[in-house]
Amino acid sequence: MNRSMDEEIKRLFVLFFDGMPHLVELFDTSRDDADFRVTCIVETDSAGKYVLKLADNDFTFPEKITVWQRTVEEYRSLGYYCPKILTDRSGHFPVVEFQGRKCVAYAEEFAPFRSAENRFAEDKEQNTALYDCYKQDIWRMTARIAAKHLDYTDYPSAYCLFETFCPSDKTDEVLENALNWKAYADTLPGDFREQTERIWRLWTDNRKQLETVYKKLPTSVFQADLNPSNILLDEENRFAGVYDFNLCGKDVFLNYLIREEYSLSRICEALRIASEYYLFSELEKNTALPLYRCLTPLWYSRVEDLKKTGNDGKAIKAFLDETEQMLTAPIDFRKYME
């Protein structure tokens, strides 16, 4: 950390807090030049640690951060720990100069818990057991948030379907993945052309059918980034809560739940556990199958798996058969949603 940057962080910190800060760590989590993000962990002699975040991208702005702040409080009201999002001294999320960029700045409490990713790195033999344990807690948490039917924003979550998350997105992520699948499938030997075109037709027909009812499905406002780096566990590896709400927004609960899991068995289990805390509507029960067929068969991991078959004709055929089966097999999701 050079001296000028250290002074820049201190200048921004005093917009939010008292005391002279001591810089602990700085993390650059930028994705590219259009998505600049920096997280600073700082502390004072009197007030302890805080997190200062700065962002310059097209999905972080004061009005959006206010939605994150409200959603944090909704999760906290259910007993889940989420670091509070804090305004500056004047009650705003200011736009500031940082590293030659105009960034939105906001602060958070420093979480007293460690992330699941952090714990996994230290105890790899228990990864599967920990994952199974906290995933069930996540399904319960998500169902309880869904049952609130929160409706204080129209900003979509990053999981959104049939709309884009931010202005720089050309399509929703599901369609983007499917188009990538189609582009690669078109490079396969001609012997597979008839089947890949049939799969694509099945997928697009199903998507059109789903779109006619999708906006009628129940929604709520969700955290929308439930990866291990954002899941908080206590010292005994019990689920404690979540953080990092920068992809938060309004979404269809059924989409949100199915998007979290890609194996059929885990989707069924997620629906079963969710039904203990959330009353699925008849429309949701009727829509689970077309939604599954839209989200899962051509997902990004399926694109990568198709690429891994390489030039092995038998492996390609088996994979395409499996994909077509996912798009046509009758699955009774209803029995897990009662």
C-alpha cells in the first residue's frame, strides 16, 4: 500500500466514522475496467473494525444501496446475521474520487463470523459435510424471506430471468448460457446436427411457454449471491448468516430456489424443505417443470461439460441424450411442494 493510497483511504474513512483509522487490508475485487470494486478493512483505536467499500459500475448507485440496506434488515429480523450497511455522517452514500475514478462509497460492520469458503480451505475433508449442512439452512432462510413477499423495489436481482440485471447486460444470464451452448453445439460434427437442433427447439419452445406465465409468479427481495465466500459460519461450523448484497434485488422465488441447485435430487430436496416454511401456489407447482427445463439443461456448467467430451462421438451422443431427457422427462415436482 503506497502512502498516497493510504491517505486516500483515511480521507474517505473520516466521512463515515470518528477516530484515526489504521488500514488493515485492501482487496481489489474488480471484474474488469467497467466493474471496479475495492473493499478496505480498517479499524480505529476506539471503535474497532469496519469495512469501507467503493464501486464504479453500472449496478452500484445510492438508490440501489438503499435497497441492499433495507434487505439486510429484513434478513436480520429473521435472526440471520448480516453486517449492517452504513451511510456517511450526513446519511448518504456519497460519490467520491478514488484512484482517479468516481466511486460510490458505503460502509459495513465488520462481520464477527468467517465465510464458509474460508473454513473449507482449512478443512477440506469436511467440505461435503459442511456444504450439506449449510445448504439446508440456506433453503430455509430463502423460503422464510420468500414468505415475506417483500415488495419495496423493482430492481431485479442478478438471478433475473426475462430481463437484464444492469444496462451493460445484453440478455439475462440464462439466455446467455443457452446461446453459448447453441454456438458450441453448432461446431459439432454434422451427425449430431439433427439432435442439437431438436434440443434447441425444445428449449426455445419451453422458454416461450414459460414467459407467458413467469411474471405472475410470486416474488420477494433476495440477497442473490449465495456462494461459499458469502456464507457465514460460526466457530462450530453452524450457519450464522450472509453478507455481500451487491447483487440483491427482486426475484421470482421459484427461479431463485432452482437456480441455487443444478442436480435434480438437490432441487427436489430444496423444494421439500422450502415447503415447510413457504406455501407454494398452484401456479408455482404448475410452473416448476418448465422453469427447471429452462434453467438447467443448457446452464453454463452443462456447456463446459459438453466441451469436455471433445471428439469422443460416444460421449457426445450420451451427453446430448441426457440433455434431451432433461427437456422431455415428466418430473413430478408437485409432490415436493405440497
